[in-house]
Amino acid sequence: MQALKERRRYPRYKVAVTAKLQLSSGELELRSTDICYQGIRLQCPKDDVLKVVARGAQFTPDEHISIQMQLALGSDKPFEVSGQVMFCHRQSQTMFLLGFNFEKLTADQKEQLKNYLDKLDGVAVTPSLFS
């Protein structure tokens, strides 16, 4: 069996990035747990999770939920991207973890993301079957 670290296409970096999600009900600001070239995972309080994923913990992957978001990646220009919700997992009684895959990145977006991730070298998250 191939090790999880070898199966990951891109390294995941542990960072606390501010993400502003553009929802029909308004803007929602969340913090990330980690990021990679493919997507981002955000912590979402229980009181806000239904604003993002209508059925909360009953979310199923066959539902395509895309959300526009702005990420603060340490430059003057915010990183604006569309993210598809890939999962919604309860972490505790008060917190959920939302996983997003970035969608349709332009060449400029790919370059901006690559530049940011290159600066994070050395803070990669240790792969886990449960994260």
C-alpha cells in the first residue's frame, strides 16, 4: 500500500489565512487550518455552517456547491477564487471543518498561489488518514 504522503499530489501547509466567503446572505469571514495548491480547509463555527452548506453535516459530495472567496495571501492584491465544497465534517460540538477545491484558476491566480506557497516551505502538514 502506498504511503499517504506519497499519494498526495501537492503538499499541504498549515496556515491561518483569512477567507471571506461571498454568500447569498452576505459575507462570512473564516480562518483556514491549511492550504495546498489544490484547495483550502476552513474552520466554520456551528452557528454559521448552515449558511455555507444548507444541510450541515449531511452534506453529500454529489452536490456541487461553489462559493466565491477572497483569501488574504500576504500581498496587496486579494486572491479571489471560486471554491467547490468537497466536504463538511464536524470537528467538535461548536466547530466544523470545510474542505474546498479551487476551481478554474487562471494563469495569474496559479502564479499568485504558487508564489505564496513557495514562501511557506518548511511548514508542511504531516499527512494523516483523518485530516
